[in-house]
Amino acid sequence: MKYYFVYIVECSDKSLYIGLTNNLERRINEHNNGLNDNSYTSIRRPVKLIFHQEFMQFEQAERFEKKLKKWSRKKKLALANGQFDLLKLLSECKNNSHSKNFLPLDSARDDRALLFLYF
């Protein structure tokens, strides 16, 4: 059975790179040997593997890789460090326009004057 790996490496400049492979050891060696001079990691060697997740289906691995690439650096590092409680906090929307950040209007007083705070 073939397995697929989504991985995160930390580069020498402390940046993070996310990738997908079917042979993790080979791929990390390729990053560190700089086989492709045009790759992101070629000028950021050596790289260090800080996280990997194994998948049995390519489609699942591909979806997870795309999801991780959209995450913030803090969230990626929390995953790599096993800080799963922190992942939830970092996933919460903090925008002022998010519905949970609105204060409920009190029907006993005129809150229309407060609306300017939200818009």
C-alpha cells in the first residue's frame, strides 16, 4: 500500500515550507541536497522536518496540504509542536465584523447611537 505524507520543514532562515510526497525521507534529502536551484528551499538549506502526517489517499493528503498552506505561521507551529488546544484559539475569527464580536442590542435602551462603533 502506498502512503502519502504532508510535511512541514523549517528552513535555515526560520521560514516554513509545506509539501506533499510519497517518500518522506527521500524528499527531505532532496530539499537538503538542493537538487532544484529554483526551489524555495534551495537557498534556505538546511531544512529540518518539524511535522508530518501520513495519509492513505492522495486526495486527502492534497486537501490537507492546501489547508495548511493557508494557515498562519503561529498555527502551523502550534500543529508542529503538538499544541492542539492553541490550534482552536488561533482558528477563531477575531474580525470586528464577525457575528460573535457584536454586542447584543439592549431593547430597554436606545443602542442605535452605539452602532457607529461597529461600522
